[in-house]
Amino acid sequence: MVLLSLTCCILRRKRKKTDEVVKGKGGANELTTVESLQFDLATVHAATNYFSHENKLGEGGFGEVFQGKLPDGEQIAVKRLSKSSRQGDGEFKNEILLVAKLQHINLVRLLGFCLEGDEKLLAYEFVPNKSLDYFLFDPQKRRQLNWPLRYKIISGIARGMLYLHEDSRLRIIHRDLKCSNILLDNEMNPKISDFGMARIFGVNQTQASTNKIVGTFGYMSPEYAMHGEFSMKSDVYSFGILLLEIICGKKNNFYHQLDGGDYLASYVWKQWRDGQPTEVLDPAIVDSYSRDEVLRCLHICLLCIQEDPAIRPTMATVVLMLSSNNFNPPSPQHPAFFIQSRLRGLSIPMKELDSDHPTRRTMASSSNGMSLTELYPR
């Protein structure tokens, strides 16, 4: 009986240690830290005037965002998950525990959360200049984004992604990098937001797969959209598409009517291949752009959206290429091409999903296209 009791105690202790290790890898924070971030619902109600329409900042795939003010005067942005949102408790806690561990100038800072009754609320630092798509895709506001400012934004996003991939305590794959998830502070510094779909990798882990695909059409890498395989190179692909949009001033689902009607990425590739890369530039930057910087960014963009993830650069290499004039990058290979659905405005990989396997899609509109929250690959 004594031996049996000792054995049970040892096994229990080992199981507890294992759970702690798993929590550490999975991003679970210490209980005291999580509790210190918890807001009560009354505080959030007071801060946002009970989620008044006047305080509403926007709406995304998972719910609404409201501006608020805490009793000490601090401005906050409250993300309120809708009752019908498919972001469950798991994704909600994931976002809390992920963002609470992250500290970087190019990442939005989590201030707290509230989980009471049916309400799931996240309180972030208030970023006054809204999101990048608010400026980039507006015919008038895009003129405020001259080339030096765009280059600053590009570099900041790259540094933020490098931090997520290599420099933080965790290795984090964002999985939904896009213009509407890049917020701009009062000095127009970019801050990456929305970590509800992010995944943590182990130190030596390079790739994972899933049967639940989340993200946004047009930004998803081919291997992720088609096979559920994601890695740091999936984020690199999304960064490349984001870079393409910043340079061209057009959404990735833009359908170019010349040359037989090209999808934006294929149009840019053809112009690059034919020696006319500056033809794709946003007219709003033609008076302010640096030819060397623009060509370097286009080169990086095409390297990032190559179909084979193995030959895409890492974010560390991207940051190096952006900051060095002497770096000689390889020639980009043919990018992954997409076909365009004119009916829905979606960008879908040319290979069709396997019809023998059922798919279930949940679409949520956003200011930057359609967000895919569930898709089961073959």
C-alpha cells in the first residue's frame, strides 16, 4: 500500500509538471497575471457608455470595437465578441494569454479583458489613427500616405513580425496578417493587432497542420488554404501580399482589366518580368517615392509570395533586406497565382477543393474583404 501510494504521488507530480510545460508552450500565463488583467463588466460599461453607437469604432469578423475611457482617463479600445461569433472560449483565452506576454512597439498592447455572462471583451490600448486600410484604400486619404511614411509602416510591420517569429519568448504564427489588422498610432507607427487566430510553435517546431482553416481569402498562403499546412512562411506570404497592397494602393482582390484581366499579384509579376515594375505604383506616391526603395520592396514582395514556402525568405531576412542597401537578394520565382470570383470578390487558389470532402464556410464581412473563419481542407 505504501509503495502504491508513493507511485501515485510520483505520477501525479509528473502529470502536474507536464501540464505546466504544456501551458508554458501553449502561452498560458501565470494566474496572478491573468487576474490582474481582468476588468469587471460595470467598468467596461461605464468606459464605453454601455457600448453606445457614438463610441463604436468599427466591426470585424468576430464582433464590434468601441472606444472607451477608464476612470483614470486612459483611452481604450474594447473588442466585443458578438454572441454569434465563432471565436469560442478557447480562441478568446488564446488571445488574452498570447498578447499579455508580448511587448513590442509594433504590436498592439492588451490592457485587460472581461468574461462575464455572455460577454467576452478585450481591452486594448487605443490607437487613434484607425487601421491601415482606412487610409490605403480611400481615394483621398491615401494621399496622406507618401512613400517615406509607407516605407516606415512596412519596416515597422516587418519588425513586429520578426518579434513574433523569433525574438519573443514564444514563437507565434499570426495567421491573419492583413491591412485591417494593422493599426496606426498618433505618429503613424504600425501596430499589429488581432491575435485570436494566432498559434504558438515550440522552439524547434517549423510547421503544423490543421483541419480548421482561419484567416482571410487572398492573404492565405496556398499550402495553408489548400492543405491546412501553416508555418512562419505562411505569415511571410501574407506579409508579401500586404506589401503588395501598400505599394500598389489597391486591395489584393483588385481585378486588373488589362492584359486579359489579371489578378493583382499576377499583374505585378508580369510588369516585373517585363522590366516595367514602376507601372504598378500607387499614383499617390509618384512624387515622393525612392526608386531604389520601391524596387527593393517589390523584389521582397515577390520573394515572399512565391508558391514554394521553402524558398520564401524568413522575416529576419526581410528585415535585413529592408535595412541594407548592399544586400543582393535572389531572383524571385513564379508566384502562386489565384483566380478571381467576380461574384463574391474572393481570391481562391486555382486548384479546387476536393469535392469528396465536405466544406463548411463561415464568412464575416470586414472593411478589407471577407474573413474566412472555418474551412475544412482535403
